Amino acid sequence: MALPNYQEIVALIKKGATIEAQEKIMELREAALEYQNENLALKNAVKELKEALALRDSLEWQKPYYVRKQNPEDKFCQCCYDADGRAIRLQELERGYWRCVQCKNDYMDGNYKDPSTDFEASGRNPITGY
Ligand SMILES: [Zn+2]
């Protein structure tokens, strides 16, 4: 939207063309409102980008999940973060076995022992599997 020229409005008033001047002032007010709305939208976009950057800076990739740099015990879903930029905290269902309650993906880290091959914990024979 082109802004009405202020000098043009002054000139209209000086020559007594108040109706035209009022129309120009109304255009100016509409333009100001439009710019206010655009400014608000831009401020919100900047805020969202700053938050996304702060989140990105706070996370670190530690296969198979993201962890918070300040506290690596906070683990986040790789799938949700990479797809939507959302940091969804993982729930540890059993030692080393993590689930995202949002996308239902499961992650196993180095602490996980597969019960079917964890013969020490199961007391089963590693050769026969029974
Ligand atoms: Zn997820």
C-alpha cells in the first residue's frame, strides 16, 4: 500500500480542499493500521525464530536421540525434532529403552540389553537360548 504524501495533505488543507484532505488522512490511518498488523506479525515471526534457534543451540545430537547440552539426561525424539522442530521428551520404559509419546518411536541406547539375548539377566543358556 502506497502511503499518502504528507505534503500533499498539507497542500490540500491550505487550498481549502478539506474533503480530499480528510480522504488522504483516512488512507494514512488505514496504512498505519496495516503496518501495525504487519509489524506485529513480523515480531511474532522473529520471536518464533529466536526460540527455534535457542532450542537448536540447546540440543546436541547423541545417537540415537537429541540431548539437552546443559543436562544430557534430558533426551528428545529425533523424529519429532527433525520433522517439526519440536523437542518431545523421551520416556524411559526400561533401562536404555526410550519411547516418544508423540510419534510412538522407540529408541535403544547403549544401556539397553535385549531380553532375548541378555542371558546373564535371564539365567538362560547362551548356547541353547533356553
Ligand atoms: Zn517423536
